Amino acid sequence: MEIFMETNQNIRTATSSDLDCVAAVEAECFPAAEAASKEEFAERIAAYGNHFWLLFKNGKLVSFVDGMVTDTPDLADEMYENAALHDENGAWQMIFGVNTIPECRKKGYAGQLIRCAIEQAKKEGRKGLVLTCKDKLLHYYENFGFVNEGVSKSVHGNVVWYQMRLTL
């Protein structure tokens, strides 16, 4: 999938050649305890690169959204570490990361990618999308139609996460 915005911006899905820039953006956006490793990204891109939405501005990766597809309705910590749990025919699009480099935040880039994920999930006939976030971001995801289902069972990075669901 490739979508062209303005001349200096484009959105596309990931390939293995994007591994270094994806890992660099992740490291810039999340503390080490919460960030995925380069090795985990290599496995994820190989298993479900078509569920990695990347936004480039002037040829530089500035934002990405990624996650596997599964029939499991709730996001579980094991999904982060095990790309083999991806099921292309699954009912739910999980969102593991919404990343935008700090100097490009609050410009709508992540929102464009979240809308791409929602549109792709609709086209593919999914039941919906599920993500977890910290309390300070609940309102942000509610703007896209996600509903707060309360504190998640996730203990990823030793942080309190809230599970959010958008039913299509």
C-alpha cells in the first residue's frame, strides 16, 4: 500500500530494508524497558510488514504504527515478543506502537497512520482494532473512536496500560 500526500510526504508499508530506521525511531520514542529491539522488529516486519504503516517526510521516517492480526480479542504481552502469533486471517488488528519522533509530534502524522490502520482493517473485514496506552493518551485515542476498556493485564515495561478497542 502506498499513499502519497504532499510532495514531501508519503505513507507506505514496511519492508526489511526499513529495519534500521524503524528501530531508530522506536528507540527515540520509548524508554528501553518499553521499546522493541531491532531483532523483534526484524521478526515483525518479516511476519507482518503489511501491518506496519510508515510515514516519511522529505525521505526521513518520522512516524510509524505497527501491530499483528489475531483472533485473540485482547492484547497480550506475549504478542510483542512472538511475531509467529500473527494470523493474517485473524479478526482483530492489534496496535503495538504509535511512534512519532519528538520534533515531529503534534502535526497529525500519527493520526494519518492510525486512520490508515483503521481503513485497512475495514477493507480486510476485521472486527476492529485493539491497543494499549498510558492514561495520558486515553483522550487521544478516543478521538478516533477507541473505547477505554479499563486497565490491561499487560505489565509490559512495568507500566500501567489501558486497553482501548475500536469495533468496526
